[in-house]
Amino acid sequence: MAQRILQLAAEESPERLQEALQGLAEGEARQLPGHALAELATLFVEVIKGGSLSNGKSLELFSTVLTALSNSKESLAYGKGELNGEEFKKQLINTLCSSKWDPQCVIHLANMFRDIPLSGEELQFVVEKVLRMFSKLDLQEIPPLVYQLLLLSAKGSKKTVLEGIISFFNQLDKRQKEEQRVPQSADLEVATVPLDQLRHVEGTVILHIVSAINLDQDIGEELIKHLKIFDFLKTSITRSCKDLQFLQASKFLQDLCPQQYDVTAVILEVVKNSAFGWDHVTQGLVDLGFSLMESYEPKKSFGGKAAETNLGLSKMPAQQACKLGASILLETFKVHEPIRSDILEQVLNRVLTKAASPVSHFIDLLSNIVVSAPLVLQNSSSRVTETFDNLSFLPIDTVQGLLRAVQPAKVSCCYISPGLILRYLKIFWFPCCTDDSIKIEGPDGPEEDELMGPKGLAYHSVFLSKVCVPFQPLLKVSMSVRDSLILVLQKAIFSRQLDARKAAVAGFLLLLRNFKILGSLTSSQCSQAIGATQVQADVHACYNSAANEAFCLEILGSLRRCLSQQADVRLMLYEGFYDVLRRNSQLASSIMETLLSQIKQYYLPQPDLLPPLKLEGCIMAQGDQIFLQEPLAHLLCCIQHCLAWYKSTVHLCRGAEDEEEEEEDVGFEQNFEEMLESVTRRMIKSELEDFELDKSADFSPSSGVGVKNNIYAIQVMGICEVLIEYNFKIGNFSKNKFEDVLGLFTCYNKLSEILKEKAGKNKSTLGNRIARSFLSMGFVSMLLTALFRDNAQSHEESLAVLRSSTEFLRYAVSVALQKVQQLEETGQTDGPDGQNPEKMFQNLCKITRVLLWRYTSIPTAVEESGKKKGKSISLLCLEGLLRIFNTMQQLYTARIPQFLQALDITDGDAEEADINVTEKAAFQIRQFQRSLVNQLSSAEDDFNSKETQLLITILSTLSKLLDPGSQQ
């Protein structure tokens, strides 16, 4: 029979061929050899290409032939080579869909492809071909073709089918509108069909789509996505957040619209209710959550860090919508265990693929996910390992945030007797440990005999449910993941890419901070005691501390090799060592010895040699380019902070049994103190010429000499600032020490004035950016309080030395302004505790009290700015107050009552619940109103437009704290 068909085809007899094809039974076709199936299939393709297909009956056999051909294992000749049956079928379909089709056979072909096994790529090719044929058919033929396409979409490509259908009718509607606008169309070929006929056809197509949706809900889901339901929801949510913002700020709008709806509460209620069998909405909630998060992108400030933080709720509607999206995903993650891995996968994908833009909001979500269900990371350890493999390609901020999100954390357990926890650990887990091995504070619990008695099991059950289960960090419970991360970091530390090496340093520092060695001081010992209702126990530290020590020392060995790399890499080390000491105090000796070895390379021990440090060793030349090689000021700053922490913390906490170790540590401590004393003395004696600097020297960044001089100047200024802080702290209000402080400032100020003068002459350079101060935020608040608010008689003589210098007072306020600006823009400051929100809040309160007192006590009009140019101290105070008020509303919204209370020294003991924000804000507003009135009523010569503008902006900022319904 097959030979007869081929003979008729050779005779070009289409009618007789159709009869023969119909006579070939389906069973016989499946029994044909592979080469015969290939010839038959090729014959069908040629008939279709030639337009000889008169009806669709023979296509039923074609589908059978193609199906049988795809199952054939024979090697079939194709061109000059051979293909198996499946590949031969693919080539035939490609040829068929690339050829012209007779419009009369399109519906039959669409129906035929339903019975042919197609891969996803083949199906997409077929669907696109059928959709392209829409424009070549009569309008009345479109509905049956749409019906066939919808049936074909059961195999896949639903989105392409729906988009193609909608796009086709959108084009017809567009032509209709154009024809109505220009009735006398000269182009008869593109003239559209009558409108009523088009609408009837569209109605039939809609009926087919609805019927298909009833049979296949996946089509309905694709249709909803195409109609951009999520875009509508995003717009509605953002608009609702904006409306709520207006309502909260306006008493008139509240009266106009008394009934308010919180869209956030409504959507989160849906998430909560989805736990009761609403599985069909779960995926939609996840998609909505990610859609809302992707609609907002944190802004980048100078330096590339995201400016937003989680300390307070921004009033930007887009950011509120983003936070709602994160809440949706987190709550969905908590209540729907089957979808957890999918959410985690999508979060990690976005952190990796969107790394070019700020992804801190996704990293924050990842951190919250880890806290809520840490074991999900362990179950997805392969995915986490894959993420670690890409660390060297990510920006440093993303690397630090990602590693911080999966780092170990302390176990927090509330309302459990500390005595119970301690005795439980001692008796059942760590019988070899003493009570001092685990630091726990609070009231005593039951006695040991009570634990061993009949009630013991109940106590154990409570303990295990609230302490052991909550958090087992991935890097501590999964050795494979930890080893994988270490391998990635060790490779990255020797990478050619600078960002990869910085990422490695950041990762190693995070590990050192979190893998504590037995005997390291807890956070409560290093700062302040925790409350009695909260107990923190580092459960991990006791049973593998020895392994942790070896692990940390190995990491330190790797980091020491980084001290010979570029300045950016060394800078990260110097900025990170202090936090490592604070969290892992047993590493103090190793770190301090490392710092001592490093500073000795640049320190000149001869007591009369000027200058005391070798600046030439801090730069490197490559061709005609000069680069900073050793950030010497940062190294000295790190030494100063680490030494201060070591002296104030470790010595106080050591017992008699540590006398031998203490004697060993006296060596580096004494070396550092003698070195800093010698450097201080000789820096005061040094002239600018000793540093190869001069007022007439070249400071242009376009020349090698100018770059070198700029580097030298900035390093010397930084060293002076580090020594200013060191000598002020150890001086204990000694007049001699404060004279040293003023001498160091004189050296600093000379270079600062030179750089300002050079920057003014060359405004196109980067010289207009003032070098970032090396003073810590905590010291700035201490210094301002001493300069302006310390009335102790015993301090009067020594402080008079510093107060006698107007330039020093202006400098102190300028640094405070710079620190507040950095906090406002990045959410953190340089130096110790710069990333501690609580410490930053306390420092802001202290600085605000000082600036507010200084401005109200000595107004700008009565202050003499002196002979030198520059802003008055009062005006600088006013600028600082404006930035602080903005920072408080941006980062510390929930702490505004405590902030306003801290400014009111007459009501310092008020309970938080008794704080009336409106009254306290109104009090501050009245103070600035008086200043504004005085300014407006002053003589023309005394009028200060800058001050007036600042006062108006401050009043506008503080007015946002008033209750819209209050009299104020």
C-alpha cells in the first residue's frame, strides 16, 4: 500500500492520492518501517506546501504517521547525514511551519497538531505560526480557529495563545477607530470589517475562552496575569498608602472621610486566613508580594550604599507598599510550609540577579525568613552553597548583607527562669562546664533536686520547646555549607578582582564575629546588662569552642595576608577588627599583635625624629599614577579604638586566674601607649615641611605630585584627629593633655585651610568634598557636651584651653553635622557602634541637647564669626538640628516620644505612656518661632536669609509631629 501511495505521488495525481491515503488504515501506518514513514511524512509536507490539500481527513493519517515516526529508533537518511525518528519529525515540523499555508487548511492543521506529541519549543513554533495566519483568514473563520488553539493550549504555551488572540483583536479595534476618524480611506486593502460583525465575532471568541477556562483553570490564571491584575493591585495599594498619609496629616480630610480602611491590615488578614485551606490564593499572594517589593528600589547615596534602613517606617507610599510586600511574603512563609522553598528560591534569585541595584529590602526579608524558620536553609543548603559561589561577583554591600542574613545569632528565650536554663545545661548537656561557662542573668529558678524530681520532665519539655528549637544557624549546623563558604572566600581573597577580595574580607570578618571562642565576653558584659525578662545563651559556644578557636585562628591567618594588598582591602580589615574584638574577646591578643606588627612598619622609634611616621611608605607608584597603599590613619584609628576597648573591658573582667595571660598582654599594651604618646608629642612639634607639604605646593589631582600631596595631607589630618580623640579620652580633663589636643588641632587646621583654599581655586576637582572625619560619633557627643555644657568647677581650667579657640569650637560642631548627615544618608556612621541603632539614638539625643542649648543661648545675630571666613557656630548648630529632626522622622519614628522627652530636662522621669508628643513638639516649635520672629524683625543689615530659611524648614519638619486634631 505504501508503495502504491508513493507511485501515485510520483504521477502527480492528487485526487487518486487522497483516495489511497484514506484507504490506508491507522494500524497499517504504525506497522510501516521507519524509512517508509519518513517518505510518507515528507509527502504530506510537500502536499501541504503545494496547497493541494482539499480537506482535513487525510491529516488524521498525517498525525498518525508523525507520531509513529517520532517513536522510530531507525537511522533515517536526511540530506547527507542520518537522523533518528524524533529528530526527523522535528525537522519536518520546522519545514512545515516555515512554509506558506493555504488559509483553507489552517483550522485542519491546528486540529491535527493536537494529536502529535510536541516538545515545548515545537509547540511554541506551531502556535506562533497559527497566530500569524489570523490576518490571512476571513473574520468568520477566526472563532473556530481560536477554539482549536485553545484546545491545543492544553499542551502548553497558554500565555502565547492568549496574548496572540488579544493582540489580534486589539489591532482590529485600532483600525476601526482609525477608519472612523478618517472615513474616506484610500487604502481599500486594509479597510476593516463592519463594526457589528467584529463585535459578534469577538463575542463568540469570548465564549470560547470562557468555556476553555471552565475546562482548564490554568488558562484563566494566564488571562488574569495578562490583564495585569497585579499592576492594578499595586496601583491601588500605593494609592491607598498615599491616601492614608494625607488623612493622617489633615484634620479636614479626617472629618471629610471619617471611615478609613487600612489596606495593609486587610491583605495581611487574607494571608492569615489562607492558613485555613485557602491554598488556591497562596501562589497569588506570593506573586503579589514580590510584585510590590520589585516596585520599589532603595536609593543609592554617595558611596553606593542604600540610604534606606529598617529603623523606622518611611512615609513614602512606594516604600510602604514594599514593606507590605515583604510582610505578605514573610507571613505566607510562616503559615504555608509547602511554599517555603519556592519563596526562598525567589528571594535568593533576586539578590543575585538584581545585584547591580540596591537589594537591601530583599536581604532584610531573607534575614527575617532565616529567623522565622532557620531549618529551611539547612534543607536548601545546596541552593545556599550555589549562592555562595557567586559572592565574588556581587557588590560588597550585597555580600555583607547576604552573609549577615545567614550568620549565627543568639538564642533568645523569654519568661524562662535563668536558673532553670543554667542548671539544665549543667546537668543534662554540659556536665563538664562550670556555671561561669554560660553567662545568664536574672532570678533563680527551681533547685536541682526539683529538676530531677517528678516535675523534671515538664521543665525539660518547656526548655526544649523554647530554647533548643528556635534557632540553629545554618553555618553552625551544616559543616558542608560552612566548608563551602570558606573555600569560596579563600579563593576570592586571591582573586584578580578587587571587589572579590573585599567580599572575602567581609565574609571572614563576619565569621570571626559570630564563631565565638569559649571565654569570650558576651555583649552584655561589653556594654550593658540585658533585662530580667530576656535571657540570652550562646548554646553553641560550650560544646565546640575548641573547634571554633582553631577555625578563627585559621581565618586570622588568611586575613593577615590581606595586609599586603590594596588600600581598600586593608581599610575593610581596620574597620572590622573592632567589632571582632567586641564579639570575640579571646582573639584580642592575636589581633593586637597583628596591628602592632603592622604599625611598626611605618613608626619611627627615634624620639627626636620628625615626623614620627613614614608617609612615603603609604603610597605606591605605577607609571605616572600615584595610589594610596596603606591607609595609615585608619590603621592608627583601629589601634586607638581596640586599645581603648581592651583597657576598659578585658582588664575589668579578668580574674586572678588570668594573671599569667595578663602579663603576656602587657607587652603590646605598653608598646601601643608609648608609641601613641611619642607620636602625639612629635606630631605637635612637626611643621608642614616635615611632611613634605607647603602652602604653595601643588595639590591638583591631575598631576602625580598633586595626588601625592593630597594623600599626605589627608593622612596627616586623619592621624591628628585620631590622636585628638585618644588624648582627650585618656586625659581625664588634664590641662596638659588638652593643650596637646589643641596643638594637634592646629596641625589639622593648617592642612584643612590649605585644602579648602586649593579647592576654591579649582572648582572642577573633587576638592570640594571635605575629608570624612575620623572622630567617632560617641566621642563627638562627649566632646560637644564637655565644650558647651560641662559646668564642673574642677574641669573649668582645662576646658578653658579648648574653649578659647573659636576655630576648635566650630570644628567640633562641623564634625557633628557631618556625622549626622552620614547617619541620615546611610543609616550608620564610621567608627565604633556606628551600626548600633540604640547607641546612635543616644548620641543623637545628646548632640541635639547641646546644639539646641548653644543656638538658643547665643543667637547668630550676637555671635562674632571672627576675622576668618566661614559659617557661624550658631548657624552650624541650626543646620545640625534640621538634619537631626529629619533623621529622627526617617530612621527612628517609633522613638520620637523618647527623643522629645530627652530634650526636655524638666520631665526626664516621665513614663513612655505619659509622653505627649504634640505638646513637646509644640514647645520646641515655639522656641524656633521666637527665633524666626526675631530674625524677621531685625534690621536689614542683621537679617540672615540662610538662617531664616533653615528656621522655616525646621518649623515645617516639626509640624509633622503635631496631632492634626489638636489645638496646636
